[in-house]
Amino acid sequence: MAQKNDLLDRQRKLEARISAYEHRISDIMKLDDETLWSTEVGKHREIDSELADVSDDILARYPEGWFTPERENITLPSALAPGEIERQSLQSIALIEAEL
């Protein structure tokens, strides 16, 4: 149980960092409501089917479901559908991402 709690704590911290990044990048990229993504997989968090094995107190800490970093998509130019980089004039940001 201690390992599960440690993992949940680390996931919570990573989720906070990713959330802060998402807020900052949304100001930089200024994507509109018509932005098309190459995939929607991972954009919406879903509760894992193995939740029945976890105690109620942990579930109360994470009412929206499990945050799984390996399933999350991060807002980057490479996650946009073909043609969106040009349509939204994000070529310079795409070049920076490619360098990283």
C-alpha cells in the first residue's frame, strides 16, 4: 500500500507539472476551437478497469480517475493534424520542438 501511495503522489506531482505546462503552452500557441488533432487518444482521462482493487480512501483523493502520464497527450505541434501547423502559423514552435 505504501508503494501505491508513493506512486499516486508522484503521479499527482507530474500531473500538476503537466497541467502548468498546458496552461503556458495554450497562451503561446493560441489554438482555436477548430484546431484538429492527429489523435484524441489520451486527451480524456478514463477510469482504469482495475479500480476495484484500490481502497476507497485513495479513490476519494482522485475522484476524476487515474492520471496515467504514459497515456496523456501533451499539447505540442507534433500532436496536431496534418496542415494545422501551417494553418495556425506554428512553424517556429514546430522547429523548436523538433530541435528538442
